[in-house]
Amino acid sequence: MSYLHTGFQKAVVFILLFFIVIPADAGRNDLHMRTFKKAFAAAGDKNYEEAIALYSEILEQNPYHVDALTQLGICYVHTNQELDSALTLFHKAMSIIPATDRFSPFGVDLQQTIARTYHLNQQPREALSVFKSLCDSVDDEQLKNEFAREMKQIRNSAILLKNPVPLQITNLGNLFNSEFDDHSPLVSFTGDRIFFTSRRPSGHGPELPDGQYPEKVFFAERTQKGWSKPRVLGEFFSRSEHKSILSLSPDGNRLFLFKNDREGKSIYVSQYLNGEWQEPEKMPHPINSQWDETHAALSPDQSTLYFTSNRPGGFGGLDVYMSRLDAYGQWGEPVNMGPVINSELDEETPMLHPDGQTLYFASEGHTSMGRFDVFYSQMQDDETWTQPVNMGHPINTPDDDFFFVPTLDKSRAYYASYRFSENVGRSDIYKVEFDSLYNGSLAVIEGTIQNSKNLPVEQIRLLVSRDSDNRQVGDYRPNPATGRYLLFLESGENYTIKEVTPESEEQPLNIHVSEQLSYNKTEQIVMLQDPRMAAPLKPGLMPTPTDYRQLAEIPRNSGRLQAQAEDTTFTIQVLALRHYSEVGFWFFRGLDIESVNALEGRDGYLRYVTGRFRNREEAEKHRNRIQQNGRFSDAWIRPWEPLEELSEPENSNKISALQTNVQ
């Protein structure tokens, strides 16, 4: 999106009305007119490379061609290159037009374009000087108000440019970035999957007039050897059409996408089922409407959708709305987030951090440096929001800046830009790391609901309350297709978890999230614990008497395991018990019993793990093997080191005395 798009289009209209060529020559005028029309059409198709060549051809023959001078400068600004050259061209055009036309509609628009280009080039003093001259010289109150608003943004820009935020910005390199536009990065919370939108060739769609291809969604996975080569998610593209990604659900199994359809701009969602992404489905009313809906993202508990719409009743342009799931899994009537978040201008790309309290979004209002800037706001105890804070420079510039994607560690984020010298192509994807590391205290807890009554999963909720103040901190919704859930909880606290439906409530589960479970900001973020919502014994798997044996045969926190763990990176957890509940030995049928070990955790859980693997790929293959008979569906891969640290060292040689009675 070009920062000066609207202003430049207005300027183009006036420039065509004042078609001035010096010296005047009918034959040359006809020649220039044909070339000019071709260049203007190319620029309209965003084929700026061809347009620049054609405008330059005109200027080689006639250096005083005002339209070619101005339009060539506009092309330079649209491509965000050679802004100094664009300013030279604009000033030359100003010197050519008669002095009496300096404050004509054409002259005013050209000066406004000059001021905006100064602003874009991070020269606020020069931009303010031009705008002040315009304010002193025009009588139109609407124009004066427009100039005043832009001058306010330029003053914001001057302050933020003088006080840049210390950070490191790293280009993700040729694997993710190409000579074409690459943008909208989405990284899973585990850090092992990335999605992004690209206009590179993919075999799906023709080359467009601007030299790029229709937008497609690409996907890559992190393996032991590094990132895999990105591949296009062809499941999304049954036709040659633009689709771009908006957000990834916290569990990584739902992608929200934007699409222009017959009803306008709409939000779609795709489910990840059986190893494949499904055809995106349009979100229902009241999320989509006859108006424009341009962005959507789920809250960490997946019970609230934050989205943008320009439907009537807002504060101006696109506003941020929120909609909550009701007890039956249906989206409630959207609520505008109010004047603290929304301004009289556009708001876009809301993203809620996993802490459930920090909202990142883009706005043209508030204290923007110009066009869209990235802001954040904190939810307070009374569920109101603080005044938005500008993320500062160089995250924000006088150009459009949005689609800022935070990670679990607030000191790291991803976004796209075409403003840095490290660019591989046009728009590139970057990782942003702030100098002052965020001391994270969140733990990521993964599990699966049991749903023994076979209720619609959409009606099952996990209500999580913090025991210290009895405050509900989450209304978590499991994935409708898999029943899996993620909890994002502050460490060092006790919580009560209730599994509820519209008609019933299960026995509450109490858990303690110890400090040892909080993520390590220097390591890849991983899922740390999975408290079960029901007993581990599954209906239909009735044991025989010979299957019951004492669990003394399963070593608990054994020295043998610790000794072999030096080269161990991953293991597979098959069971976690709270308060050391009884369990039949038969439960482990299908596993190599010699590979099963029990680990006592300081958080009160006894965890049973099987296997020791050097990398995640080996662990994944083994998990697939043991799940082939339909068992151990909850088994999950976890890094060894944090699991070992969580185990009680003083009990390392104890043997389990657990046994199951046969009755």
C-alpha cells in the first residue's frame, strides 16, 4: 500500500488538466501524448518499471515536460525509491509553472505532494515549512483542516525520529524473500512453522501487468536441518484469485484469510484436518456483513475474535470490533472497541498477544507518524483499555506500517517492509528483536478434552480461574475438529479449570503452574505441560486380570535414564497423572516397556515418557508408529531438558509404589 496513493491520484487529475509542454510544438505534442498515455496506463497497472522508462524517454526529448516530470516523481515515490530524485523532479515542475498558478488547485496539489515526499523521506522540518506556506495561502477550510492533520502527524514523526527504539531487524533471507512482494508473516508459537503471502510465481496464476503474480500463501517447517523450502498451499487456490493470510489461531490449526468475493471484502477460515488444509469457508454473519471486513484474529483462549470493519456505527473508516462465542459456540453480536482504540481514521490488523492483555493494531490516527503506525494497548483489571502507545521508530515510519505479529516472547516479532537496505526484493519479511528482553512468565499448556458424552465440541468450554484473586482469566475453546486446546497461563500461580457445557459441569481440576514451566526466552518456545481433563482410562479398552501389575517395574526418575540423556533432545510423553492416581499397567500395552520411565515433577504431576531421540523427526516417526493401533492419541513430543529440570532430583532413585487393585 502506497503512503501517497490518494494524494497522488488527486494530483494526477489536476496535472492532466494543466498539460504544459515547453516549447510548444504540435507534432512533438502528439508524440509525447501517445507515449504519455502508455506510461500513464503502465503506472495505473502498477508496472512502474515500464512507466519510469517511458516518462524518462519523454524527458530526454523535452526536459521541461511538466506532466512527465511530475509523473516520473510519483512513480519513484510509489516504488519507495530515489525520493531525493523525486523531490528534484517536483521542484523542477514547480519552477516551470507560472507564478500565478502556484496556489491554483494544481499548484496546491503539487506542493502538498512535495511536503508529503519530504515527510516520507524523513525530513519533517522541510515538510512542515511547505505545509505552513500552504496554510497561510489558501482559504479553503477543508484543505486547511487536512493540512493541520498532516502537520500533526509530521510533528509526531519529528519526535519519534529523534528518539528511536533500540532494536535489531534481521531479514529472513532468500529462502523466504524473493524479488517479488513477500509479506504477512505468521509464525506458530512453537516457532517451527511459518506462513506468509507472496506474489512470486508458483504455477498458480498468470503474470500480471505489474510484473508480479497473484498472491498465494506459502508454508515452511523447521526441521533438524533448518527450514524446509517454502511451498504454496495449493489447497486454497482452486481458481486464479488473490487470497492473503490474516492470522493463525493459537493452536496453529486455523488460518484466517482475506478474499474479495461477490459481497465485497470478506473474512474466510481454513481448518487443518488429517494433515491437510481444507478449502476456506466464509465466516458467518454477524462477522461478515454487506460492508468491508478486512482482518481477523483470535484471542489466546479462542473465544473472542478481533476483526476490522467499516460497518455503520463506528468512529470513522475501518474500526476494530470484537465478537465472543456464546455457550453454544455461536458468534455473538460484534461490539465496537470504542474511542480509546478506534479513531476517526482507519484501524487495521488487530493481534492479541498470548498474555490476553496486550492488543497490537495499526492506526492512521492517535499519534501516528503518518498513514498506518503500529500501536499497542493494555487491558486493565476492569477490562477497559489503556491509551494506545506508538511502537516508535524504526518499527513505524511516515509510510504505512502494519501487520506486526508478536511472539510469546514480547522482545521478538515479525513483520514485512520494503524500507530497509537489506531488501532482497520489493517487500521483504523481517524478524524484529528489541534490545531489552522481555522477562516472560507465561507457560503454554497443551491438552485434549475427553468428551466421553460425545457432545458437540463447539459447546465445550474450559473456564480457567486464578485462585489468588478468583478471577476468570480464560474462556478456552478446544479445536472443534481435534478437541485439543492450549492454555496460556502466568507461572507461579494456582488455577482451577472447569470443563463446562450449557447443561453440565465436570469436576474441577486444580493445577499449579510453577516458575520452572515458564518459557525460556533464549530457547525455542515449546509446549510445557498437558494436564488431562479426565481419567486416562479409555472406554472400550477393558484389561484382563493378567494385565494388572505393580508399576514398580517402571523406573521413576531413574539414574539410568539421566545417564543416557546426555545425547537426548526429545522424548514422547504418553500420560500425566495429578496426585498420582491409580493406573493399570495394561495402559502401556503396545509400548516397549523398557523404554517407559516415570518422572515426578515439582508441580505435582507424575509423567510417563517413552523413548529418547536426538531430534524431533525421529520422535515424530516413533509417535506415528505407536499411534497406528488407535491408542496414545494424546502422546506428544517434548524437549528433554525442561522436563528433566522439572523433575525432583531428590527422588531420582525412588521406585514407584503405585499399584492397581483387581476388583
